[in-house]
Amino acid sequence: IEKEIPYCRLNGDRVKRLPNKQLSVALLYELSKHTKCIRAFNESAILRIKETRALEFDVTHSENVKDIHFIISPDEPIDESFLDDKVAKYMKHRKYAYITTELDNKEPYFVGKNILVLSSRNSLHAFAQFCHDVEKDDYFAANMKMRAASIKLNEAEDSLSVPEFMKLLREVRSSIKTAFGKKHYDSYIKVIKELNSDPQRFIRELIQNADDCQYPEGVCPTFNLIVNGNTITTSYNESGFQKKNVRSITAIGESTKKQLRTGSFEIGEKGIGFKTVFAVADSVDIHSNEFHFRLKAETPTIPDTIAPIDDDLTDTKMGFSLRKRLSTTFATDTVLALCLCLRKLRNININGTKIHIEDADGKRMIRIGNQEYIFDIYKHSFVVDDVDALMERANGTKVIDEEQEIIFYVSERQIAKFHYYLYCGLPTAIELGVPLAIDVPFELTASRDTILQNDWNKKLKQEMYIAYTDTLKKIAQKSRMNVLQYIRFQAHYGSQIKFSLFKNDEDRWLDDSSILEDLKTCRFIPTYDDKYFAAPSDIV
């Protein structure tokens, strides 16, 4: 080392200048064997990065250098927004390129003026270490630790007993909490607790969770909910938890990690999921198959093992401890709204209010106590062929079927005081201005109140209006002139007439500017001939 760079002297943590300010890759390999020496070079470079000063030492390429790689590329996709601003700026100026060569594991990278050098043994690990050294709270470095923890679970999952798995899961989730950082984890808890704490929405979340489950073939999906003071107990006859379900319910979604790091709080429901219950509950005890554990509002990602409640347990049971007492009565219109668009549940008991759902001959019958409601069902199937939208919706957590469905529910009779909403399994806060319900598989915000504005939802919005015009024609065949009640025009900016399905101004972004042109050619206007329907363009 002294022979090659005779004027390089260590002075504390600083490095004096090299005469030619160039280092060969071969020399870097020798330097990496001397941890303090290469660390001094790196610390000097990182200090300059933080102070936005020019770096000093170029790396000269040689035969030891392997192919040039790119941090952001189709083959090695890393989201730039995950990087610390200073790291992102350094990499951007070097076109996100790096080279790999043999470096010692203790100092697996070298910060060059012209290019970043990473250890060929594990380049991602080396890059994560560089990110961490630039910014201790760097998300990319934390994410790499979380990825390593996930791989550890994947490798051990099949070979472990349930108690061994739960012990390892708790250790991994605790390490992820640490890697995520107190600041970001506390922000995550804050987001959950500041979600809509309306008790009715809490009940909706529990029903949604049960409706999303898998049920054994031949079983009638049944859900029971009992309110007792500030305690709620639910049970449903699903197939029961497996290891993957426990992992999923304790995980932090990838989109949530990214948005919390960047300061955004428009988090999708897949980033929070079941944990929205902690907007109302302090803790939940879960008993399903061989799994018995508790999640708490302060640490909803870390499971605590608890004792079984029943040796003959067949259903999934959950007990929620609430921060305040919940009303034990539920209005009929509220219950009807909750059950209208459910996909799997058929028998529901909400604190003594019994609901039965039955689909037959293109109709949905919902019986609440002694009252019966019947809705015509109109389905629109379509294929999402936008690869980017499918990947965005999946978010690396699950496979999204490209075949999707939009369903319209139209009541056979007028229902007094009943409000119709845009649904995604359960009603959102988006009220419709026409007397029908539309169930669309939109991606929702964490509170499940509103719809995220992203590529997936833009595609579904287009399909919703295609489905709407097709449904109008079907309704017209049955209802004749009554079809006009499902079309809504409003005066807009003086004399301008505007079409809108939605009642409130804040939801108008969901309007489609091309719908008027589509309606002009849509044959939904009845004539004296029962078999012939006219389009508005035929009449004007």
C-alpha cells in the first residue's frame, strides 16, 4: 500500500490527497484488505456528498472490472424514490451506473468520483451499506434488511412447527420494526390511528375481512358478530389461517413503506389492510386452526402468542378490545348497505340482526329479519390488458387476475331513505345521484372511503362507463321509460348541461367527459315497438 500510494496518510478519519487522484481497481482490492484505509477514503467521499462538494478520486477500469451494471434498470428494478436524496443525486450524475469487483466484505464498496464500485459477492448488500453510511435512516438499506428477513421466513416456513414459526415470525417482525426506523414506524401507527374511527366503518372492515376469506367447498359462508360493551367477538366458518395468512396480517405493505418514507399519507388499503381496525380497537385476539395470537395497536405487526380458547375450535374467532363502547343497534338501511354487494357471505348475524343473502336467476335477495329486498343484477366482464396497471395493483404482494367484473344492483322497488353508493365489496363514501349501486374492484385509500387516483383505477373508470351504457340498454328492456331515472343531468356553469353519476362535487373527478357522446348513440329510449329502442341521436 505504502509503495503504491506513498503520499496517502491517515489523519484521524480524513484522507490526504493522492498525487494523480486516480485509483485502479486492482489497488482498490488491496485497499479493501485494510479496513481503516478504504474506510477513510469512503468517509471522505461521503462527507463531500453530504456537503455537495466535488469528489476527488476517479476509478480507472482494468481487466478486473466486470460488466457495468445499473441500479435502475429493467433487470434490476430499484425505485429511485426509495433512495435518500443525496444518494439519488450522486447516482443520477453517474447515470445510475456501478461496476463490480472483488472487495472485502467489511468495506464492500468504494465511492469513486466517476463511478461507484461494489463488491461482486453481493452488490445489492454493498449498495445498501453505502446508502446506510450516507444516511443512517435510509429506507433502501432498511428495505434490504426487511427483504433478507422475508427470505429467512421463506426458507424456514415449510420446515417449522407452528410454535417455531410464530417465534421466528415475532423475531423477524421485531427486526423489521427496528430496520424500518422509529420515525417511520411511528408514522405508520399514526396513520392507522387517524383513520376514520366511525364504529360503523369498523363493522364494515370486519365484514369485509370475512368476505375476503376462503371457505371450504359445500359450506355456506356464515359470519357472526356479538357486541358486549367495549368488546366485540366475531366468528366465521372459513378454511382457517395458514402461515401465509399470519405473515400477511402482520406485514407492512410495500406501498406503505415507500409513501411513509416520502411523506405521503395517501396510502392504499393493501398497505394497511386489516390493521384499520386499530383506529377503534386497542388489541385483537385471533384464534384460527393452530394459530393463537394477539396484535396490539402500538405494534400491529408483531404477534404475541396467547393460549387457545377452545380445543374443538372449528371457526376463526376474533376478540376485539375497543377504546369505547359500541352501539348494539343497527339501522336496517345501514345493514342493507353493508350486505348489498358482498361476494361470498350468505348468512350474517350482527348482534341478533339476522341477514340472509341469496343469488338466483339474475337477482339478489337480501332478507333482514322479516323484510325482504330484491335487486336485479347486471354484470360486465372485461380484461385488464394494461401490464403496468396490473403490476401497480399487485404491488409485489399478490397476483391480480386480468379478468375483472363490474356489477350493477338495481332495486325492483323504491326503498325509502336508502342511499346508493359506489362499492368495492362494501360501500365507499362516494354517493351516487341515481338509484342503483355499482360494485367496481377499485383500489381504495387506507380508510376505504375514497378511490386512489392511479393507473389501475383510471382503467376501471373507463370500463365502468362502458358497463354503464350497456346496463342502461338492459334496464330499458325491462323498465321501459323508467330507465330515465338512471340518467342524471345537471346545469353546470350557467347554461351548460353536464352529466354526472355522482351526487357530490368532490367526486366529480370520476366523471367521464366522453360519456355524453356515448349516450347519444346508446339505444335505451323505448318506442311503440317493444323490440326497438332508439338512441338520442335518432330523435334529435
